[in-house]
Amino acid sequence: GARGGGPVNDGFFAARVGGSVNYELSDSYSLDGSLDYRFRNYDNDDRRNDSDLRWNGAVSRNVGEGNWVAGLRGRVSYRGDSTYRNDFGAYGQYRLRLDEDNQVSAGLEVRQRRYPSGRLRERTRNIVELTGGWTHSFLDGKASVTLDGQAGREFNTERADGDANFFGLSPSINLSITENLSGFAFVWWQNDRYNVERLGAPGDGLVGIG
């Protein structure tokens, strides 16, 4: 079930299908691609259904203890009432293995979040995002803890909030319980600082505006 629309709990059916491919080239290069489709259908006809298609294509190269990745990625999401959200952009990331137990990473992405039509069209915007992370493994590699951070700016938008700066953190922990069973937990926190601060403004109650 899912909580939404006030105190009502609505049942839903969810499905997900996807796949990825990796093709190794010479000189430590490789090509990577993936598709991921998700769908959620609510029993309540008054709730909007969701669908989401994510895609990614990249080239990577290993250099010593480091790995470079550059690629394109995006998603097409249905947001109800014939409203769609299209995300697409270019990104790059560098990962470096410091020692047997520690790894750091840094990345940059430039993308656009576009609402082609409908009531949310004014929320179309460009986004520049910097990311960084540190991963530490322990228990002989059977567990690891990661601290990721992000910061960036949203701009070139017609929304009433105006442009915005944002920053956040996302710690996580991974644990291998047996050879065939593992688990993870994570927390996501982000702070958005808009040019215009609004309280209870029209549109704030819309679900899934993102």
C-alpha cells in the first residue's frame, strides 16, 4: 500500500524490468549501457499511475588505481494528467582507490529537467551538479560504509520560486550476510535555497512535481 491523498492508504501494483550491457575494448576502455523501466498502478482510480524509463550510455577507462567515466543519461517520467518529465544530460566521474579499504570519487553533471507541456511546464530548468564521495570497507571486505555529497544550482527556469542552489548528503551502509544474501541502508538529505521563499503558494500541494 501507499499513503497519499490525506489519511487514505491505497493499494498498488508495481513492476520493474531492466538490463545492462558492458563491452570491453582494448587499452583498458569499456562501453556501458543500461535501461530501467518502472511502473506503478493504483487500485484507487482517483490516484494517478506512475511510469518511469531511465537510460544510460557511457565509456570508461582504467588508469592505474583510478577509473574515468563519461557518458549521457536521462529519464522519461509520467506525472499524471498527460504530463511528462524529461531529464537528459552529460556527466563525468573519477574514482580512485587509495588503499585496500578506501576509495574516493568526484563527479560533474550538466542536465535539463524539461516539462514539455501541461501545468508544470514553467518548472523546466537547467541543473549543474557536483558530487563527491568516500567509501570505506571493513570486515575483510564484507561490509562498507559510504558518505556521498552533492551541491549545485538550478537555473534558467520560469517557476515562481526562481533559481536555486542546493546541497546535501547521502550516507549508506552495505553488508554481505551470506554468499547469496546482502543488504543495504541509506539516508538522503538535501537542502534547496530558492531565490524566492514561498509558504503555501499555489502549486505547492501538487504531487511529484520534482
